[in-house]
Amino acid sequence: MIIHFEEFSDAQWTHIHSHLPPQPSVGRRRANDRQIINGILYVLVTGCQWRDMPKQYGFYVTAWRRLKRWSEEGVWDKILNSLIDDSYQNGHFSLEIVAIDSSFIEAKKGEKVSNIMDSKKEKE
């Protein structure tokens, strides 16, 4: 199976860029957001290891750190919620027809794991 990755279009980037934290006012400017986010998505979509991220997307450690920091700060949640809201408003996303499938299996009461392990040791 071939996995195809596409970078953000200008229109997509314009929408996403508005939800990113501002550049720091002091110190070093952070690496190019668009380049790094495309790198993050490349790794997540293709499933490659971080160190195998193409160099055109910047340094893989920078991308990994940005993913981690922005996850902790809730940046990705803001972006996702905004994309969902826009999709609803533009009619690209609808929940008029929804299928839900689930299973319910009752867990049986059993012995504690330590009791099971003790009995195995006794048999040996």
C-alpha cells in the first residue's frame, strides 16, 4: 500500500496559521511553522520514524519538540476544533447520518493476579 502525503495548500495554511502561537518577541525566532508542521504531518501520515523525516521539513528533533509542546499547550485541539467548526458551516461535514457500533462484554470476576502467579510458581 502506497501512502501519499500532500503538503498544505495556501488556503489551508492561511486557516491553520491563524491559530498558532505568535513568534516569540525576544530571543531566536522559531523555525518556519509551515515547514515544521508539514514535517510533523509527513511523519504522522506515512508512519516513518522521526529521524527519517525528509530534510526539506527541517530538523526532525525540532518537529518532534514542536508537536510535543503544542500538544501540551492545546494548540492542536484549537486547530482541530476550528477545522470542524468551519467544515460544519461550509456544509463539508454533517452528522445527519451516523452509524455507531459497539460491543458490550461483561468482565468475569476472577482471582487477583498475584494469586495466579503464586500458584504457577508452586507448580514449577
